[in-house]
Amino acid sequence: MKRNSTYNAGFTLVELSIVLVIIGLIIGGVLSGKQIMLNAQITNAVNALQAYQAQFQTYVQNYGAMPGDDAKAKERFSSANVPANTTTSDGTLDETFDSTSDTAETRLLWADLRAAGLVKGAGSDVTQPANSFGGIFGFQHGAFSGTGAFTTNVVCLSSVPGDAAMSIDSRLDDGVSNTGSISSMVSTGEVGEAENGTPATTYDAAKTYTTCAKM
């Protein structure tokens, strides 16, 4: 008599283990890649922030006026086609770091820095430079008047992921979002939010921040 048998093919435990290991390696590689990318963005942001601070101070030392608040900038850099500035050099930067007005001193500031050869670009360009997180860098006078106000000039960057904001704060200050020379607020996406905003009590990886550092 001929016996009929059915063979059910399937994965052995060894094969399943190999598949799981491969999946784990793939996931681990993706996560590691994301962390490496984030670390590179943070380093880029820290270096740029420090460079812009130094370039701002260099302008002040060289010309005796703040970029953006320099009434003589157009005359000083006549060949660079710097926009006219009606300021009287009162020692204060008008408007916020993220202003969209081409006549704001906080945007004219970038034209002055470019005309002076301290920042790359043409002297007619008032655009705030981009940061590595998709936001911008910018300067303004004071920040966070809600609590723990900065009353001096500050340099800020927008659209900073929570992990990155905490890392920048830790590298350059105390790592606490509402104390020290660097503070951050949860971003609302509104222009001018850093002027009267309130620093966050803690950093949250799931949130996006506007971070400002005292000059």
C-alpha cells in the first residue's frame, strides 16, 4: 500500500533567529545613522553660533558701531550696495531676530556683516542665514521678557529639536533650559516669539525650540 504524506515547509528556529538578527542590525544601523546625522547638525550649529558671535564683536571693534545699527554702513561700504539705514546708531537693535522686514535692523545687520566680509554673501543681502535644523540664525536686543529675561544682545536659532537644544545648551552652558547664558522656549512658530516668550522648564525631545544665547 502506498502511503501519502504531506510535508509542511516552514522556518526553523535557526532561520528565524538569523532573520531577527538581520532585522535588528538594520534597525540599529538606521538609528545609529540618525544619531550620527543629529550630532553633525549639533556640531555645525554650535560652530556657527560661536562664529557669528565672534563676527558680530569683530564688526563692533573695527567700526565702533553694531552691524544693523550702523548709520554709516552705506557710506562705509558704498561699493557693496548696502541698503540704506535710517538709524541714528542708538546702540540698540530694533526688531526681532526672525523679522521678515527688510528694513529691520536685525536684518540689515546681515547686510553689514556681509559687506564687511565677515559673513559670506553680498552686502545687499539681508537674509538671515539658515541653521542646520532648517531654521535660521539671528540677533536681537534682549529675549524672554516673560521670565528670566536677557537684557543684552542675544544670538538665537529657530526650529531646534529638543535633543539638539539640550545638547547645545550642555556644550556651551549648564544644560538647563531656563537658567544660565543660554535659554530655550518651546516654539510656537510665530515671528517675534523670543522677545516676550517664557523659557521652558525642561527640554523635551518631542518638541521644537527657539534657543537664544547671551552675547
